[in-house]
Amino acid sequence: MSNPHTQALSDAGVSIWLDDLSRSRLTTGSLKKLIGEQNVVGVTTNPSIFAAALAKGDADYREQVAELAAAGADVDEAVFQITTHDVTTACDLFAPVATASQGIDGRVSIEVDPRLAHDAAGTVAEAKKLHAKVDRENVLIKIPATVEGLEAITATLAEGISVNVTLIFSLERYRDVINAFMTGLEQAKDNGHDLSKLHSVASFFVSRVDTEIDKRLDAVGTEAATALKGKAGLANARLAYQVFEENFSSERWGVLAATGARPQRPLWASTGVKDPSLPDTLYVTGLVAPQVVNTMPEKTLDATADHGEITGDTITGTYEDSNQVLDDLAAQGIDYNDVVAQLETEGVDKFEVAWGELLADVRSALESAGQAPA
């Protein structure tokens, strides 16, 4: 029986995805339980999530690591095999959800090697390799929204591969992402692909915006600055939804929709609250609107199930106030463009560090299994 709070969120048009995946979630049935009891209809992964799963020394990975070591796999190949195995298994678990929602939900994301974030051609090649290996219609390939990533997003969609665009922080970059998405669909159509089979989400990060801006507001130290703390993340995301509404009611989109194309839904990412003084469901209850995804760490999901009161759409109609928040931040000397540029750079760097940790953990596991990789 589903939880009434998560059910209310689903009824309001929000798809709940879990921002976590490990083999133990799959083998113990915990993920299946979340599907049945807390309305979870998708999963997102990233290098940090896989690094955390491997660092725990999960016994479920030992057999595969031993097989890879015996086959002489190097560390990059081993990481590829381990992560795609988990994602493939999760895709199979979510297959009934994907079928029931005509592919809109039941999605599982896997990220390209973050070291390719500024290499468009390398990203496209990796995306095609991951897509071929998982070989499931409900997989999404995650590509970061760097300048080079925009080119890769278009090219990957043009190949008929569904994409999760990640690490979006700014409204300007989000507009660029939507353009890259529509261009990709136009090229996919020219290439003979069925647009109704192509799906995409645009992962707009929320809590990291507050973390950085609130730090800068603390440095300002005025009463007016303090009053703005905890407001930027919601305002930025709500204005992103306005961008979504505008672009997906355009004439250009109408042409694509007429051929069966599905809109690229906004996905609220980084929804775990970092500031303990803020409500733990702030980025859930404050970002409710039709056609959005909220991908949550389990702590946020549990908090939502426990006391996440959903009162209906909390985005539409907030645009004037949200713009005022950004204006007020500017009046306090907070440079929006500087903030979002810094967050993008840090986001890529953090995933590269996590990828390095993942490689180190797998290398150690391979060596323990008796095969030191080259």
C-alpha cells in the first residue's frame, strides 16, 4: 500500500525517483519495496553513488569482481561492467513501470565518465557504448550540461538515445539545454528515429545553489542578507519551470510534438537539505507542479513519506516573487552568474573526484581478488 504523502505528490504530477542505487538495494528487495510503498518510479545514479556503494565492500560485488579479475579486466573495464550490471538489473525491475507509463517513468540513469565533461566527441562515444551495453529502452544516459556537453546532448539524441542532462544550475544554461534537446530531436527525426521513443529529463540542481549563496549572504552579514537565506534554490528552480512552460508551448515544440515527441521534463536534483535550520522537505513540497521529476536521497524520501504535506502546485504563480528574490540577491552584491559558473565547475570536479575514488576501490578489489590490473 502506497504512502499517502508520496501518493499525494504523485497525484500532483510529480514523478518520484530515488537518487541512489547499489547492488544490495537490488538483491535485498529494498528498491522493490520503495516502488510499492513510496511511489518510487525511477532511479538516478552518479559517480558519487557508485563510489559509496563500492566503498562499503558490498559482498554482492565480490563474485563479479573475482570473475573480472580472473578475466584480466583492467580497472576501467571493471567499473564499466560493474555499473552497467546494476543499471541493467534496475532497468529490468522498473520495466513494468516503464510500460505502464509509456516510457515516461520507470527510468534508470547512468552517467558517462565525468573526465569527458569537456570532450563532446568522447562523451558521445561513451554514451553509445553505455547504451549498447545496458540495452534497455528505459535507460537514460547522463551527460553534464557543460558547453561541450550541449553538443554531445544533441548528437546523442540524434542517434536515438534517451538522455538525462545533469549539472544544470543557471537559467541561461537551461535554455541552452532545451535548445540542444530540440535540435537533437530534429536531427533524430531526420535520421529516421521514432521520436515517441526518445525521452529526456533536465536535472536542475537546487540545494547547492542555497549552500553557496547562503555562504555569501553570511559574509555580507546584513539583516536584509540574512532574510534571503534559504530562498535562492527554490526561486531559481521555480523560474526554471517558467522556462520549461515557455519553451514547451512554443511553435518549434509544437512541430516536434505533432510527430510524437515527448517534452524534456525538469528534474529537481540535489534535493537533500544541507542546512539543518531549513525544513527537511523544503525542496519537495516547495517544488510541486505537473510534469516534473524529483529525485531524492532516501533520507529526503523518508521525510516526505513521514511528514511531507502536499498542498498542490507550489510553483505556478510564483514567478514574480522568484524574480524579486534574484533581484534582492543582486542588491546584496550576490553575483548570480559567478555563483552558477562556480557551481558548474565544482559539480564536474566533485564527480571527477568520486570517479577517482571509484576507480581506486575497484582497483583494490581486483588486486585482492588476485589480479593486479595494468
